[in-house]
Amino acid sequence: MTIFEKIIAREIPAKIVFEDDEVLAFHDVNPQAPVHVLIVPKRVVARLDEAKESDAQLLGKLILVARKIARELGVSESGYRLVINSGPNAGESVPHLHVHLLGKRSLGWPPG
Amino acid sequence: MTIFEKIIAREIPAKIVFEDDEVLAFHDVNPQAPVHVLIVPKRVVARLDEAKESDAQLLGKLILVARKIARELGVSESGYRLVINSGPNAGESVPHLHVHLLGKRSLGWPPG
């Protein structure tokens, strides 16, 4: 069981900012920007590489939830970056697909 | 008309790696990694903040096309990062929604 499943199961506390049947979103415990939220599907998909073609709607929903949170946290106009890491070269940290939302500071290029 | 519309219209050349009715993908002209591909919807959506709820399927498709290209370019196992920039703090470069796919090198953290 990963830390994300424990957060979803409320076995580990987290600062939750969004929840519905399919998705949970909470502040990253190691924030890399003043706004740094993780958007996670409740159903375990280890990483993007293991998503199915039938997961298109769920993947799109993760992106739209990130956008909604960006609005609620007031970073829509100033700007924000979404990041999905898959595999070792990306520094994938937890084997449970998640979208990073970063904002409220100027984000450099390249993105890592 | 942005540079992406001109690429879609074949008015500007690009190294295209994927095309279907809805999506075009091509190598970034300023690559930030040995693999750096842009995945673009043919229909103009200026940025994520302007996507509609009904665009969930399209957004999911952009992610799955990126995943497919990652496989074809041989970075699925070594890993890759997807990035979507929205607005000035993210350094949004072209007002036409696009997903960056970066791979074939170790990507640092934070992602910009």
C-alpha cells in the first residue's frame, strides 16, 4: 500500500483540497512552490505507462480537477504548471499515478 | 495564427511524430532533453484555463498520445515527464494548449 492509498483511506492525514468518487487532491508534503498540490485517482494506476486507453476520460478529469484547484487557489491568471512523472528518469516518487500542480512563483525552463 | 496552427496547416515544417484527426505531435525546435516532443490538439484551445469540461476526453487523449510516443521513442522504461504550462508564471510560450514530453535524460526536481 503506498502513501497515497493510505491518504485516500484516511490512515495518514493530508491537507485535502478536493475529493469526489474518483479523485483526491491534497497539498504535497514537500512543496516545490507556494502552491503544490497532488491530484490522484482513487483507483490505483501505478503510472501513466500502465494506464489503459479506456482511462482517457479519467486522465482528462485529473487535468480538469487540477485546473479547478488552480482557480480556487488563485493561480489561474498568474499561471501554473502541471507535471506527470513516469519512471526513473522523471524521478517518479510514488507508484500511484498523480498530477503535480505548481504555482504562485515563476517556474523556470527546462522543467527539471 | 500561432506557430502551431501554421505547423498543423503545413505552412511551417516540423518533425512530425504522430497525427490523427484531433492531435498533432512533433519535435520541439528548442529541445530541453534528447527526447522533447510537443503534443497539440488541432482545434485551438488557447490554454488549459480555457478548456471546457467537455474537453476531458480530448485532454486525456493528449496524455495517452504522449504515452504512445514515449513508447515509440523508447523512453517508457527509462522514464519521461509530461508538462503543461498555463499562463505567465509557467512560461507559457505559445497560446495554443500543448503537452511537453521530455525524456532520455535524468530530469531534476523541482520541475522548473
